[in-house]
Amino acid sequence: MRIDKIENGIVIDHIKSGQAMELYKMLGLEKLDCQVAIIKNAESGKMGRKDIIKIDQMIDLNLDIIGYVDPEITVNIIRNGEREKVAHIELPDEVVDIIKCKNPRCITTTEQELPHVFKLTDKENRVYRCLYCESKAK
Amino acid sequence: MKHLIDIMELTVEEIDEMIAVAKDIIADPDKYAEKCKRKKLATLFFEPSTRTRLSFEAAMYELGGNVIGFSEAQSSSAAKGESVADTIRTVGAYADIIAMRHPKEGAPLVASRKTIVPIINAGDGGHNHPTQTLTDLLTISREKGRFNDLTIGLCGDLKFGRTVHSLISAMSRYENVKFVLISPDELKIPEYLKEEVLIKNNIEFVETADLEEAMPQLDVLYMTRVQRERFFNEQDYLRLKDSYILTPDKLVNAKEDLSILHPLPRVNEISTAVDDDPRAVYFEQVLNGKYIRMALILKLLEVK
């Protein structure tokens, strides 16, 4: 299968196979007017199978979301058909309004307009906990 | 330190300092009788409580201060749907310090971000209850004279008991502390506490279901209640409930200087026949709760 090269835009590569749709939704890519290609189960030397998202436009991406989903994902900026740079993704120390606290006893369930904040508490195991109730992010 | 939301925000030195002040208050209460004159403590109890609210109020009165507040959400504007943030901003205009209990986990943290007045977490759901832990620590300090070199047994509901979790975290910072975790399988301490506190800090602990077998080695026994609603079936509850009720015969092989603590309220997990045993200190613990809260109020109000 062939997906055309993009001239100016972003390629999100090395997404774990099956995770592209989740990332697509979290990044709010459905709101874009430009062409967006989701390639599932592409062959990868390193990963066996991987997903790729190609966005045919320069946009501001929230790298914290990508870092939270998987810091191994790479973000390539393409300009004039050439890869200009690879954005370095890190596991963010804190994510705000990216995930919601699922604990029904958490204050976020009742307090209006309270941001949902999660802190990285265990880098090795990628554990995020709610700032307020300390429940583990699922 | 401005607020007290979680016991682990306090350094060991800050805890030592507050315990020293509490002991000084016990030795010479008159010296402190007017320390908080003209200061107001607001007790905002969105959820009922007897001991915690009354001990905060008694603490403030004994410091010469005054108390305002409410003892249930129904008698506050929370019943009209007011947010915690708005309630706190309002109360912060009237009071010098606020002690707050709320059924939602994290509510005191939200409050502390909305006011310059010190906030004390007086319990947020099943999450934190730092002043109970301070109470437990003062009791251990007064009874044992040290925090190091202790074998601490925690018995009963170790899964849901917030006071157990905080006490383990707080005591894990001292040297040569060993925990004996006594509970039925259904109510063992959560995995994260085992991994993130005990194993990570290389702390010795054993898990057992047998209170009597564990008894001879204990310096401190912290009892909690095994609640019927925590079990999946009635048979398991009936089978296990008596194993975790402390009676005089279970204390036969206990050390003579054992200290028996309980955060209270007790239902039936300690037989009243144990109350007269000199090793039972749970009612002294209640009194210690008032003294340590006095020390905490002084610290947060920066009164010397």
C-alpha cells in the first residue's frame, strides 16, 4: 500500500501497533481540515508492526500527550519534502486535562472547572497519579 | 509549611518539633492559654465527625482562641451547590486558620490553592487524615520514648484503613522499624504501599493472618476494625471476625511494655475487658490528639 509523501507537515512514527486511533483522538486531529493519514500495522524493522500518522499541514502538537501515551514515539517535522527535524519526546512530569480521573470519590468529579492534573510518580514504570486523590491513571 | 494536607509533607524534624511543643503544652498548659487570643479557627466539616472536630475546637479554645464553623454539609452553602473553592474563599475572609473534613478526596488540596489562610486536612474521604497520624506519632513517642528500633503490629483492615497507610508511610522514615501486618487475605495492605514504601525503602515487614502468633514480638499494636461491608460474602466475615478482636487472653504472650493503639471509634474489635490493661493507651491517644492539634495550630499560625 502506498501513501504519498507529504511536502510540509508532521509524521508521527513508531506508534505501537493499534494505538494510532487513540492518539488521533487524544490529539484532536479530527478537528483538522487538512489530509490526515492513519497507517495501521505498517512493517517496522525495530517494532515488527507499528502505526503511523501523517498530517499534511504544520500544526502545534501537544507533545505532552504523545509523551504520556508513549515516549518512544517519534515526531518528524517535514518541510519541502525533507525531514527537517525529529522532535525529542519525553515523559512529561505533569499532564493537565489530558486524562480524566476515574475515581468517583475524587474532588474532580464535583468541583466545577477544576483541571484534571496527573503527576508522574514512578518514571520507571510510567505511573501517573491524580494530583488530588493520588489514584493511578488507567 | 503553610498548610497540612498530607503527613508526608512534614519533615521528620518538623514532626519532632511539633511533638516537643505538644509535650511542653502537656507539662505547662497555662503557658499556652492565651497564645491564640483573638484568633479564629474555622472547622468546616462537610462530613460528620465527633472526635476530630471536637479535638480541634478544644485545642483552639485551650489556646485562648475562638471557633466558628459547621458540622455537616447540610448546614452550609455546599447544600446549595457552592464549590469548595468559593466556600474557602469566603471562610478565609473570616477565619485565621481552617480545619476541613470533606468526603471527596483531594478537597483540602483544592482549598489550599484558593486561600492564603492555612488549611488543615481533617480527613478527605478514604484518602488522608494527617492529624490522626500526628496523634499516633505523639502517642508512640510518649509511650515508647523513641521512633527507632520498634516492631509495630498493624491489625485488622489494612486495605482500606487510611490511618494505617499514613502511619506506615510516616514510620518508614525511622531507623530499624519493623512492621508485622496482621490481616485476613481480603484486607492486606495495597500493593502500591508495599512496593512504593516498604520495598523501595528496604523496610522489614511480614504479613500474617495470625494475631496471637505475632503478639510476643510487638512493641506497638495498632488495631483497626474489620468491617462487615468489606467482605464479599457473609461466611468469610463470620469466619474471620473474631480472629481480629482483641481480648485479654490474646494478650497473654504480649510484651509487658506493649502499647495498644486504636484510632477509634471502636465497635467491637477491642473487648472492653482490655480497657483497664495498662498497655491499652487508646484513650490517652484521644487526649494526645488535642495536644498535637494545639501544636499544629501554633505552628501554622507561626505563634511562638
